[in-house]
Amino acid sequence: MRERQQLDEAVSAIRKLEQDLADGATLIELGEMEGDQDSITEGENAIKAVEKEAASRQVETLLSGEADGFDTYLEVHAGAGGTESQDWANMLQRMYARWAERRKFKVEIVEMTDGEEAGIKGATLLIKGHNAYGWLKTESGVHRLVRISPYDSNARRHTSFASVWVYPVIDDRIEIEIKESDCRIDTYRSSGAGGQHVNTTDSAVRITHNPTGIVVACQQERSQHKNRATAWNMLRARLYEAELKKREEKANAEAASKTDIGWGHQIRSYVLQPYQLVKDLRTGKQSTDPDAVLDGDLDPFMEASLAARVYGATEAVEDID
């Protein structure tokens, strides 16, 4: 039923584009016949709107991967640098949450570890929506921030790093075999707000998959049983994502890779001072409005990355100071 609904929406959208295009052309034709400039302008605006919508629909056609239609997990981890990087990780977590809200996706916090003074050491978001993984899959990598630090009394410019890791939520139709003997399961007390029960019982669960080194954690629920079930689902999803990545590498496709959180590995730089610029180092896509980007305006960057992945990567892009 879900697939049928998505196909119905796709067909209806194309038919609407055709109708809007025909209506716009008719308005222009009638305006020219009657010498009505307002009708001509209205028709031209309608066709421009069709062009914009068609471009957006064209990007949707790039989301045809095996897992692109799935919901997704998104992890954010602060790099070295203490409070600066932890604050930057928190900004990234908010940026992706705002992006998801713009698309009317549902966002849930699965796990979050607060920083010592400010920000977060790490967080895992569950983002639910059509093509959530497809849109976000190219966001995996290291993100670099340059700004005047609000935590530096001398108002010096600081560079901070944080990493993002995206992997799909898989459904029950996909079987992932995991030997329990290959895993180490740890329980610990949840951190942060949540009431007395959360902070006084070992309800949080962490699972380490020894053969791959993959670690997942969940502290969302008060029940250890529920957190354990969620953590197992996250581990299945991570192993599935790893298999997808292997397939892409075999096909010589450009896949996001997890690297050191530092210089030389960043995929995007966000400069707030002394000038304002966001630049993607894989596609060369830029924005001179970092405030809008950090508030969730990520579609242009995602569209450029998806196009580069499908049609071929661009030449190396030089980073900004």
C-alpha cells in the first residue's frame, strides 16, 4: 500500500505538471490575442513555476537506490576540540532536524550524549519520511566550521570538526543474520532529562559487533527491553548499510566513507567569520547564507551531491580558509 501510494503521488504530480503547463500556455495565448499583459505575465509565471517543480521532480528520479525510500538513522559525533566541537555537533544535529521538519518528516532522538560544558558529544536521530535515506545518504562525512568562538574570551577564530554518519532503517523483509556470540551488550544509566526512573536504572543499551567494530546505543525508552530491541534494529541497519557500501564500491560508485574527524577529510566547510560562505568540497556548490543552511536549507547541496553520484564526480574542489 505504501508503494502504491508513492506511485500514485508520482503519477499525479506529472499529470499536474502537464495540466499547469497547458494552462500557462493557454493564458499566454489568450493574453496575446486580447492584448492583456496581465494574463501574459500570469501565464509566464505559471510556466516558471512548472519549470521549478519539474527540476525538483527530476532530482527525485535520482533516488532510485535499493534503500533510498527507507527511513534513516543519522549519527553526529563531535571531533577533537572539546566544547567547540561539541557545540558544533549540536548545531549540526539541529540543522538536520530542521531540514527534516521542512520536509514534514518525523524526527526522533534515539540517543544523545551531552558535552561537559555545552553542546553534545554525539547523537543519533531517527528520521522517518519518504526517501529519507536517499536524500541524506550523501551527507555522511566530516563537516568543518570556522567562526569566532563564543567560548573564547579573546574572541579568536576557531576551526571545529564533527562527523555525520547516515544509514537506512531496514524492514522485516530484509534478513540480516547476526550471531549473538559476536556481540558485546552493555547496559548503563541514561543521561539527560527524562525523569527519575531514567536516571536511576540501567535502561540504556550499547551493542558492539566485534567482527566489524560497529557500535550502536539506545537510551530513548525507559524500558531496557525496548532499548535493547531498538539497538538490535540499529545494528541490523548498520550491517545492511555496510553491505550496500561494499556493493557500491564493487560497482566503482562513489560512496560516503567514515574517516578521521579532522583536516583533509571534510566534505563541507561552513565559514561564519570573517566572511560568510558554505562550500561543498565534492561538488563545488556554495551558499553565501550560512544562517539559512544551518537552519535546514540543505536541498541545493543534497541535489548537487546526488547528481554528482549518478552522473559522475566533479574535479577536486579547493577548500576555503
